[in-house]
Amino acid sequence: MSRFPSAAHLASWAGLCPGNNESAGKRKRGRTRPGNPHLRTTLVEAARSAARTKNTYLSAQYHRIAARRGGNRAAVAVAHTMLVIIYHMLKEGTAYQELGADYFDKLNHDAVARRAIKRL
């Protein structure tokens, strides 16, 4: 992993970095880079598989994004997260630590309560 100075450089090389297109203060559609097609395809397929697992961080992330942005964008976002996780695991020699499906709920208890009250 020493070839890439950061996880962002690896994601850019793989074609999984988020695109950015802004003009006159208006955010337009940003496409991802045309990176390594084999790695990108494999990671997106793995992301779709991870989305079908139960009670995992990656599944929760997929469903949160898919509700707002759609399944394809959510799959690319989860693939990007997986690539960043893999980069840090290989670079630091650590094992994967599952954060759990309720990780996002633990971040902000007040927002979860507001959403539940609003839903009622």
C-alpha cells in the first residue's frame, strides 16, 4: 500500500472517489473517475452483497444512502467505504472491527428522537 500516500489516492485510482462538478455555486451532477474497471466492478458487486447482510455497518450505510439517492449511488458509496477499510487494514496490519448496524443512531441521539417523534 506504500504506492498510494492515502486512501483517497487509492479510491481515485480505482474510480470510486466522489465526483464534483460545481458552477456558479450550483452543485451539478458529479461523475466518478474512469479508474480500474476490474477493481471497481468487483468492489461494487461486493458492496451489493454487503448490503444484503443483516445488522452490519455497511448494510446500514447502504440503506441510509439508498433511501435518499438510489441503489446504484449507494452501492458505489459502500464500495468506496470498503476500499478505504481495506486500505487501512493492509497498511496498518489490523483486523476489521464491525461498528454495528446502530452506529449511525449512536452518533446523534437527539436526531433519532426527533425523527421518531415526527414519524408518530
